[in-house]
Amino acid sequence: EVHLEESGGGLVQPGRSLRLSCTASRFTFRSYWMYWVRQGPGKGLVWVSRISPDGTETIYADSVGGRFTISRDNAKNTLYLQMNSLGVDDAAVYYCVAYNWKSPMYWGQGILVTVSS
Amino acid sequence: DVVMTQSPVSLPVTLGQPASISCRSSQSLVNSAGDTHLNWFQQRPGQSPRRLIYEVSNRDSGVPDRFTGSGSGTDFTLKISRVEAEDVGVYYCMQGARWPFTFGGGTKVEIK
């Protein structure tokens, strides 16, 4: 069974940094566009960032551009999100998502990021 | 950004009865290849979202055939022919035509 597992979340003070990881298994990770999607408490879903299968193309939502960096290691089947200068608006459950339009789509179980002093 | 507008926000339904959710996009979702990147998702309480429908009307593997997607251009619909207890949750439409991809605000389906 396909598995995506996020890690690295937790409580962080405003202005600090956090690095999320997502380890994938049982599907061809290196052929998928990978994304981070977040869901604030009681809120809807927001696409945060995406990275191409070979890692050469990245793009960000305006709300995180310049602060977040997405990357991947295909040898380790792992996706990353480096989050700097975190603010209270960044508090959310972060999901790792594999999405290739018409191909099967996979979601992780989500990891909670809390930003508070 | 492409704005996705869903209605209704809340949808109480009697078991066994049909349900319909509407989604409208602020721009056409058709790309140069003629594909329409409109998806529907179900998020059950406490779970990750799960895609039900891709490219307007294609059901994902394992999705019951009581779920049907339709529409074109900027107007789309998700229909549940006979609501079952396991269908309770929030449903989202989502466009993957232009970055940033965007979700609708969600429709909460509950049993009367």
C-alpha cells in the first residue's frame, strides 16, 4: 500500500524555523510532482508549494514565497519543506501530496505545525 | 488566482436520498491540450482529503459509482445518487489548471 509520512512538525515560536520531511514508499516517487498543502485550524485547504519530479522546478504560493523552500531527494524518496520566519498564519496541518493530474493521487496523514510564543 | 466558489456550504441529507454540490470557477479550467483540470475531494472527519473525481467526471479507483462529476467551462457539479452514512464529511472542488491551484470553500454533508 502506498504510504506518505510527514514528520518534523510541532510547536515553534514566531520568527523561528522548522523543517518538514515526507517519506514516500510503494510508488514511483521520482516520477511524481510533489506538493505541500496546508489546512489551518477549522479552515479550508491551501496549496503551498510544488516541485517537479527531477527537482529543478519549484513554485510557491505568494503567502510563503521567500520564506519557504521545497526540495526533494529522489534517492531517499523524501520531500522537504524548509519553513523560515514562521508567523501565526502559518499554523496548520501540512500535507505532503503526490499529484500527476490523471494518475492516482496520494496524500500523507498530515503533520501539525503550531506557531505560538 | 482562480477563485472556486462552492454551494451550498452545508448540505443536510436524508439517508438514501440524492445530494448535489455546485462549483463555479472564476476562469476557464481548460488547458491548451483540451484537458479540464477540475477535481473533487472528500474529507471525512479526522482524515486526509481523498480525491473522488479527476478531470471533471473520472472516478478514482475504489470510488463508488454513486458519485458522479459533470460540467464544463466554469460550472461543475458533484452528485451523490443515494447518500450513505459513510459519505458524511466535507467535499471540495479544486482546480489544477493554473498555479496556485485552488480549492473551493467546501460543502459539509451531514445526515438529517
